[in-house]
Amino acid sequence: MTDSSTPPPTDNPVVVELPPVFARHQAAVGAALRAELESKTLPIYDSLRYYMGWADANGTRRHGPEGKRLRPTLCLLACEAVGGEPADALPVAVAIELAHNFSLIHDDIEDGDRTRHHRPTLWVIWGEATAIVAGNNLLAIGDMAAHRLRAAGADTAVAAGHILTERYLSMMEGQYLDIAYEGRTDVTVDEYLAMIERKTGALIEGAVELGALVGAGGSGDVVDGLRAVGDDLGRIFQIRDDVLGIWGGPALGKPIGADITRKKNSLPVVHVLEHARDAEKRELQRIYAGDEIAASDVERVLEMMDGLGTQSWCQDQAAARWDRARARLASLKLSTDAAREFLELGEYLLVREV
Amino acid sequence: MTDSSTPPPTDNPVVVELPPVFARHQAAVGAALRAELESKTLPIYDSLRYYMGWADANGTRRHGPEGKRLRPTLCLLACEAVGGEPADALPVAVAIELAHNFSLIHDDIEDGDRTRHHRPTLWVIWGEATAIVAGNNLLAIGDMAAHRLRAAGADTAVAAGHILTERYLSMMEGQYLDIAYEGRTDVTVDEYLAMIERKTGALIEGAVELGALVGAGGSGDVVDGLRAVGDDLGRIFQIRDDVLGIWGGPALGKPIGADITRKKNSLPVVHVLEHARDAEKRELQRIYAGDEIAASDVERVLEMMDGLGTQSWCQDQAAARWDRARARLASLKLSTDAAREFLELGEYLLVREV
């Protein structure tokens, strides 16, 4: 028994809290997302309600966490930032979140991943064939949601639909490159960054751009400016994701080096593979040539990353983009509250632990 | 050596020729389809050029047959039938043909089919992960093509985009049902027809409706009428496909009963399973309970189909829809040439051998 008057010592870092903008839009986003699937009775939609976090595998309603909904939150914030009504951007916010989940459902199949957020993936429960179709269904439902932008006028709907499709195609091309890079140890940092620009960046950039487009009622300099901010935020999000994939384990009760064990191409791995020299380079090649990476080899890769300063180099890459984004945000004429919330959100993405 | 002055006896039926409307639109459709993929350099697009019939697996240009392009042909014909310029409907004709090929690429994975039209399927050559992404890419490229309808005005583009997404979703739901029905021997004729209404019918109906919508510059009675004709043509197309899957082998040099051997749910199979009685019903249940169907059992199923008149019952189902479609075509005010070509096309779908 410990003495309850003195808290036990802890190595846990200070918890980085989600900025208030997420909570502010959570209910509207959640309700709009659920509404898209509510009236659907074919059993395949049970699998989608499960994947979205609203139901258990047997269809029972579930009240667990649903994820941050980063993309819809960015979309509504961008809409507000240019003086728009956030509800007007919900159709496109919903479309992007469903497209994001479509990509996760298919990625799980393509990568053979059996769990995501501690739950079995869709294909594990319903089989690959149904999971492929379920993902496709979700993307089409997102497109149906986007068509509701008609209410904001045909021109805005047409412009937004075009941008959405472009971003989906870019995301898919990024996923193709990610698959094509699997097993390669000679992917350069530049190639890797160009890949995540598409795979992850396209939707995050699109969320910000389209929120701004709907809020402003058409294109223009401020929409272009926010699009560029969205591009930076997408890069920052993925770099931080990659850092957490190596060093973020303890906050989640997992060991350090998880993405090394998985042989996942990520920025720290690509960095060490590109910059290690001589004996270390040969050792890395040997480690990555095998089917599996032993715990002792994970330790060796981590040591080499330490020697090269890989973690702080990665964070520096993200920080440089954040400096650029902050300068751009200051130059845009945004509503004061929205500008502050963009700053909070960007700072959060840079240091988040989950 | 046979005497060349007297042709050898043959059991082959009279060859049913493709009506001229296909050849009339072939070049425009082919060029528009190729243009969508022409400038794409990522290797994944090689897999799509292969699947579309334009290249070999190694990327070499290929000059083989490309398929009938039924859906784009119907789309351009419907556009002409209401007095429109067929070129205006090309964006949507292309979108639908690419969506059709998207569905085939994914269906091949979902069904584990290793060949289509005597060529290895995409996943067999490039792997399942790449094939899933390639299919997704193709659908998105189709959507990009559809966005080109903007040139015809934002309202038409928005209306067409909405209908396209609805049809894609319906097609995907049909594919889900087809997967869900696999292995079941109690699927009713009504359930089966409702499934193919979505899986095959949605795109064919959409091709006719959208061609008419673009040609007429908006919705109206003639567009609704042609949509209903498209619905009938879709049903006729799939029923004839199912008949050919059982009895169409000889014209293609294949044995009778191919779809029985494959244990494929199709209208003749569903018909015999629903209508066989007593000892025959039990025998069918035994035959379909096994993992594979022996050649002798295929013979037995064919005998039972003969006994129930399954083939002519199927053809009668198609003929009844054709009677309805013909009456509707006569009631619509279509251009004389287009009306004649619709009649030729419908007659062809009813009796085609390939």
C-alpha cells in the first residue's frame, strides 16, 4: 500500500492537452458524421459504424472515444477564420473525415494490420472482400455528403468537388508510393517527404483549403494562404506521428522503437538509413534485410539515431514548417479568435503525445 | 483435306453482330478514355493501362480488343437521342466506364478471380495491395473526368455529380450483397434480381440517364423516360450475361455450365435452387454443399434446369423487360436515328453471344 498523501514518483512527461477548438466543434462534427450512416440498414454499414467507433462488432451502441477528428476541426476553424458560418462547411468536413477513414480501412488491409487504436481492424472481423467494399462505400457516402454543398450554390459545390477529388487522388498516389517503398532501404528523405505530402498531407491541406473556400464563398488570396498553412500543418502532423512511432511509446504504455520493430518506413528510419556511414550503414542494411528485427537490433538502430541526433532533426523539420505557417497566419487577415485557435492547434500538433 | 467448294457442317449459331452504334462512337470513346491516363507517370498507372487493354504487363503498347464499351456507347447515344452533342457527354461517359473498370479490378480481388478476358487480373500481376489502390485511383480519375462537365454549366455538373455518386454507392451495395450471398443456396429470384439491379444495373441506368441529362441540359420527362429504359437495359444485359455464363460456352470454345462449376450465384442457378422440389432439391443442396462441383454434378444441375425450362424462363424475363423498354422508347420523342439505334442495341443485348 502506498501512502495516499504523497503521489508516487513518475517519469511521465507533462500531458499535452488537446486545445479547446476540438471540444468546441466535437458535437457538431460527431452528429454530422453519425447522420450520414444513421439510416443505412444493410449489414455492411454495421462494419462502418464499428470502424467509426460508434458500435461494437455485434452492432451494440458504444460510447468510447472516437478520435480527435483533426480534419473536420481544421475545416470548420478555417471556415470561421474567414468569417464563414462553420455549419456551412460541415458537408465538406464530413466528406474529408469519411475519406480519411476509407483510407485507413484500405490501408489496414494493404499493410495486413490487425489492430488500430486497440481494436481489431475491419478486415479481421468481416473479411478482406467485405472490408474493401466497406471502404469504398464510406468514400462514396462522403461524396454524397459533399454534394450537400449545393445549398451554398452550384459554383462553390463544383469548385469544392473538384478540389476534393484532386486530394483523394493525391492521397491514393501517396499510399501507392508507401506500398512501393516497402522493403526498400534506399528511400531518401526527400522521396519520403514527397510521399507523405500526398498520403497524409493532401487531406489535411484540403480540409483547411475547403473550409476557407466555403467560408469565403469562393477562392481568393486568403483561401490560398490558408491552403499553404494547411500544407504545413499536414507536414507537421505526419512528422510528429513518425517521431511518436519511435519514441512515443511510453506515454501509451508501449516500448520505444515500435515502428522499427514493424519495419515501417518513417522519417526517423529514412533519416538514419540515409545518413549512417560505413560500418553503421552496413549494420543497418543487415538489420533491415531480415524478415524480422530482433529487440537487440531495435536497440542498435535507436543508438544510431541517438548518435545522428535523428529525433531532434525530425522535430526541427516540423518546427521550421511551423515557423513558416505562423508567419503566414500573422500575414492573413483572420478573425482574432480563429487566428489564436490556429496557433494553439499548430503548437499542439508539434508536441502532441498521442 | 476438305473440299473448299462446300463449307464444312457447323453447329455454331448465327453470329450476332455488334450493332453499328458501337463502331460509330468507338474512336471518340477510346480517345477520351486514353487521354485520362496518358500523362500519368507513376508506375501504378501502368497497371491501369494494362487493365484497360492498352498495354501489356511490361508497359508495351498493345493493340488488342478493348471490350465493347457498352456504358459509354449508351451514354453518348442517349445524349444524341434528346438532340444533344455526343461530345458533351464524354466526361460522364468516361467517368462511368472507369467506375465500371474500378469495380472489376476490386471484384477480381474480392472473388479471387485470376483471369478476365483471357488475361491475368491486376492483383495477380501487381499484388493485392497495389490492386486495391489502383482500383481506387481509377475511380478518382473518373471523377476528375466528370468534373469537366463544368464546361456545360455548374448546375448540370452538380446534378450529374450527385447522380454519379448515387449510382456508385448503389453498385457498391450490390457488390456487398453479391459477396454476402456467396455460399447461400436459399437466395430467392427476387433477392437476386434486386442485387443485380444495384451491382450491374445502377451504372447502365446511370449511363443512359446522364447522357440524356447532359444532352437535354437538365432534367425532365424525356430524361426520366430514358432512365427507365436504361434500367430495363441493365436488367436485360445481366440476365443475358447469366444465361451465357451457363449455356454460352460453345461460342467461346468453353464447356457448358461454367458458372455452375464456379458455384457462382446467377439467375439460372437461383431459379433452379428456388424451384426444384423434393429429391431434386435435396440433390442440389448436396451438390452445392461441397467445396467443388464435379463434372457429373454439373451435368445433373443442367438436367434439372432443362426439366424446369430455366433457360427459356430467364430469356422470357429479359424479353418482358425489352417489351416494356420498346414501348417506352416509342412513347418518347427521340430523334429517329437514335430511336432506331436504341432498338438495335436492345435487340442485340437480348441475344448477344459474347
